[in-house]
Amino acid sequence: MENVYFWFRRDLRLKDNVGLMNATNSGKKVQCVFIFDTNILDQLTEDDARVTFIHDQLSSIDKALKEIGSSLLVRKGNPFEVWKELLTDKTFSGIYVNRDYEPYARERDKQVYKYCEVNGISYCSFKDQVIFERKEVVKDDGKPYTVYTPFKKKWRSHFRKEMINEAKVDLTREKFIQKQNNIPSLEEIGFKRSSITVKDYTLHIVRDYDLTRNNPAADKTSYLSVHLRFGTISIREIIRQTIDLNATFVDELIWREFFMQILFHFPDVITNNFRRKYDGIQWRNNELEFKKWCDGNTGYPMVDAGMRQLNKTGYMHNRVRMVVASFLCKHLLVDWKWGEAYFAEKLLDYELSSNNGNWQWAAGSGCDASPYFRVFNPTSQQEKFDPKLIYIRRWIDDIDELTYPQPIVDHKMARERAIKTYKDGILNE
């Protein structure tokens, strides 16, 4: 039993990879594996841009492995069934992985772990996609934080520069199994290449991030979110390069870990309000109005520009995300779960913890959320953050035409309706 597997998931890189480093340091030869999970794929459209992106990253990894005589083994199916098949090869004694914290992933991994345990296979998991995980940043009494600011303060007080040292992977022939596998094509796994492409990330904007982050027209964004989501760059590398450049930017990375911890400790937020007193809100859930929101035809240019950007590119500027989410929940009184599901379908950087956390923030039902009586005015948001209509004209071709719709709802009326509906619906705690 001279071999071990390394299972790629949300860590699609050969550099600075904790699990892979430990696999290559195990004294055994490593076979890298990726599984296209049919439990996930079956819910996607055939031209999903995220699948194209993953396939491209796998091709890059495979190319690098082939340069040292190895290759990437790619399978499609239910991960548990795939592993039962792979582990029939008795030359393998272990699986190395980096931990994932979403409920589905935890259940999947527990199933594989138990199978390994019964069959005398080692299952070694490591922290890689975050700086702090699980119960590493909690209150003094051991309970999880549900408010961001004290979490951030504790995170920063625990942080040490050595935590972001590179997890160096020794990419040499003697470390990897010398076997040539061929990656299946997109078509062979049931997909086709998307017309949407994922932008390369950039960190040159970080120094001025706090000054430019609310300006959608300037497009001063790092485009890191997709790469963080799929692990094409490590969180350690990002923080190594940014920790001394801009505190506001690092705070955003801490928000990401905050929402991950919320999901880890309170997994029922997937289907429920974090603050259960919001369960009594009577959503209107008008399907026609929801469709207009999805298509970017609400008659509010800031909202429509954001939704059209999302539909065309798989991205939306962060400031605009807050505006469109608030508009759906407050102006149209559509359940935040509808908006969350639409973002999950469209966003290239969709990450369950952040998507859920931010939608519940916008709806007022989440931890440390925007109060229910705070209703973004999409017109004043436009006047403040896109006064020259540069962002809006970029995404709305007919903004000056008769074809552009009239506002779907009057702001003043919608605001008053939202506040009354929330006030009437909030349950006594």
C-alpha cells in the first residue's frame, strides 16, 4: 500500500495547498483526483459557466502534472460510489482532502470517512480555504459569534503572520504516481462551453479599495471571489499580499469567514430565517414582478443595470448587489429565498454561506442584519454612486428609449408598505 489519493474540491491549484502538501509529504506516491459530482451537476444548465471554469482549471492542473509524468484522474458520479470503486485498488492506503464546511459537503465527507474507517483506509483532512475555521474564533464562553464586529476583533487578535506561510507542494516525479489519465471533455460529462468567461483576479486595486469599492462605474474590483470560491488562489496568498495594504479589503475577507462560521454553527439558515421572529412576515411573492426583477425590467435603473450585468456576465458589483436585494425584499416584498436561489443559479462566485448571509442581511432576517425599517432608495443610490449614469448606460441599452419600462412600484408607497408589513409580521420573541 504505497499510494494515496489527493481529492481536489474547492482548492483547484497545485501551489500553496495544505492537503496536497501533506499528501506529498506522506512518504507515499500521490494520485490526484477530481470528481464531477452528479448531485450538483444535475441541477445545472448544460452551459453553466462555472463548469467550464472548473474544467479549464482541471486541464491546467493535468498539464502541470503531465510535465512530471503524472496526471489528474477525473471521474463523474456520486462521490461516495466513485470512492467505493477507486478504493478497490488495494495499493492505496489513504485519501487526503481539504475541509469543506457546507452542510452537503460535510455529509458527503462523513460518508466517505466512515467507509474509509470501516475498510482500514486513512482519511486525512486539513484546513485550507480559511484562516480560521469551525470553533477557532468563538466567544470566551465557547459560543459562536452572531455579530460581525466582535468576530472581526477576535479574528484580528488571533491572527499571526505565520498563519499565512505558504503550504509548499513538492512537484517532483518521485512524489506522484507515474500514470497517464485523460480528462473527459465537457461534452463527455454532459456540458458545453459557456459563452461567459471568468475574469482573472487582480490585487493592484487593493491599496485604494476603501475609496473605490462603492463606485460601480469605475469597475475597481479584484474579481477574486470566483477564484476564492474554487480555490484557484489560496486565502493565505491573498492575505500575504494584502494584509498591510488595506484594512477594509481584509475586513471583507473576514466577512467571508464570518458567514462560513455562521453556516457551520447554524446550518438551518439554508432554509430558515436566522432570526426566527421574521417567520411571520407575509411576503407578496408576485411572480410577474419577480420575473421583471430577474430580467432587469423594474424601471429602476440601478436595479435593472445590476440584474442585466448579472444575466450577461455572471457578476454584479457588490454595492449594486445590496441595492437589488433590498429592492426585491422590501419594495416588492418577495421572499429573500427567491432572490438567493436566482443568485445561486447565475453568480459565478456563488458561495452558499456568503449568498445566504448577504440575502438575509438585506432582508433583515439574518445575523447582524440591516434593520427592517432601512429601505434602500434605488434612485438616491444611483444619484450617489453612479451620478453620471456610466454604469447604468453600460448595461441598459434602452435607458433613453420609450421601450425602457416605467417604475414597477412607487418608492414612497413601497417603503411604507414594507415597514408596515414587517412591523405587523415580526413575531414576539
